Amino acid sequence: MQGKDNTDEKNRDLGREPQAEVPVYHRGPVIMRGKMVPKDTTNQHLLTPSADTSWLHTDPWRVLRIQAEFVDGFGALAEIGPAVSIFGSARTGEDDPYYAAARKCGQLVAQQGVAVITGGGPGIMEAANRGAAEVGGSSVGLGIELPHEQALNGWVNLGMNFRYFFVRKTMFMKYSSGSIIFPGGFGTLDEAFEELTLVQTGKSPKIPIALFGRSYWEGLFDWLRDSMLAEGNISAEDLRLFKITDDPVEAASIALSQLEGA
């Protein structure tokens, strides 16, 4: 046909041999040609038994485990309704005033028909779950796999253990309409600043956050104001993303403030 680009004729004019037809292989969306064409198929790999189990620890397989955790988490929590997350130290004893306050917060939240979500461990988490369960509420525990084994506390009536912190934190953020953060360690600070960062940057809907324990949190607040704000690293409105209180009733009221009828 006139006008058609004839590669073989051009090659002959230039003294080259005509190009041989290059084999093409499609593996899903991937296209392979020439030496890149595999000598076996994906289906053969699937059906070939192998004694090598190193694939269990590869990143592609890890991605599937992560995906499964998201699916299981969404499936478990999708129907719990409105919820408030309560965070705090696993080391807080039952005789500690913070334990009693967290237990009271769990009761107050659950009495409004709102689920209580914690990390499912001992200490503050146990106290909040206990309060919710004692008044017949939904007491949710989202545990995490740790080197020192930490089982879900006995007051959880809906629980799940996660391998990955970021999947677990996604569940907290997705299903919480408010938070109460009690004194705690690095894990509690991680959860607190995760929430504050996502709300500040608009990556999450704005939720009310109560920091419980004025004497514990005011030093941090002073640093945020006198260092971070003074250096221009945050704005004045960022300091209004949370409120500090010593009153369980006020803490529960803050966390429930965006829920109609609460």
C-alpha cells in the first residue's frame, strides 16, 4: 500500500537484514519482548510445589497481609456506630486516680450509646473498656503484636489484634468521632500527635480531642506555645485543636461534642 512504512524494504536499502519478528509476551499489564520473555508461566509457578518458604517474608507477600488487616479491620468495625477513642498508659495501676477517671469516662461515653475504642491492653485502656462494659456498652479493643506479649484485657467485647501500627491507627482515626488522651508514654504521644497532625493538615475530619490530666499535659502545652509557636512552626489555632481538663464529665463532653444527641 502506497505510503505505508515498510521497515524490511528500508533495511534492505541500507544493506541490513530484514528484522525478524520479535516474540511478545503479556503477563498481566506487563509486556515483555525478546530475551525478557519468560520460559514458564505464572500458572506454572502457582501449581509447582516448593520447599523454599522464603517468599513468606518478601515485601509482596507482606503487602497481602497488610491488605488483609485492612479488610478485617473494616469488616469488624464498620457497624459499631459512633465511637470515641480513649488512649493512655498500659502501666497505670488500678489504684491510680487516672484509672478511676478513665473508667468513669468509659461509662459516660457508653451511656450515650457511643462505643469506646482503646488499644485493648491493661492500665488506662483496661479502665476505659471496663467502664464501657459495666454499663452494657460496646467495648472495643484494638491490640497490637508486640515482642512482650500483651493480650486483650477481659473487658473487651469486640477485639482484634494487628501486626502493623499504621493499620491499627487507621482504624482509630476512621471510626472515632472524638478522643480522650490520658497520661502515657511514647505510644500515647504517638497516637496523640498522629491525630493532631491529621486534623491539622486536613487529612482527617476535625474531631474534638481532650487531654486528661492538667498537671501532666501543661508542660507539653507550655513547650508547644513557648517554643513551637514562638518559632513559627505552628499557628495559634493549632493550640486550639485540643482542650486540657481534669474532669471526666468534661472530658467525655468534649469527646462527644460533635455527635448529635450525645
